[in-house]
Amino acid sequence: MRVHIESVQFKADSKLIDYTEKKLKKLDIYFDRIIDSKVTFRLENSGQIRDKIAEVRLKVPGATLFAKETNKTFEASIDESADNLKRQLSKYKEKLRQKNVVKV
């Protein structure tokens, strides 16, 4: 799986990039046919609080899965996005199994 990382309005450091790649590579355990992923990091200024937004888009055969999470750190946002995508991948995999059972 290829991981494309984009950061808007700031430069992402190598620790954040490595953490993100490691976390997303673990998704291969749940579904091994992930084509690629695109991660977008954003800073949101809402008053005095600067929230960190992580958007993750996974391309799988026949669909695109998306997760967007906002938190105080990018690492926490990636953790929540990865958990969200695990659930989506499990549901997607189950749908594929159901379709294959019906065809047989």
C-alpha cells in the first residue's frame, strides 16, 4: 500500500510521517487489497484553540473509504481515524463475502 501525506499550511516532521505510515500499514491486517491511501493534515484555528485535523482516504477495489477526525494532536487524530477505518474495512470485507456467497 502506498501512503501519500499532505500537510496544509505547515511542514510535517519526519516523526509524524513515520507514525502515520506505521499506523496505516497496520490496516493491511484487516484487508490486504488496499490500493493506496491519502492523508491530509490541517490546522484549524477556532478562537484560542488550534485543533489538528487528519483526513484519511483509502482506495480499495470498488470503493473509497474516508475518515476525518479532529483532536488536540495529529497522533490522536490518526489513531481515531485508523480505528474508524478498521471498522469500515471489516464491514466492507463482510459485504464482499456476502456477495461471493450469493454468486456461488
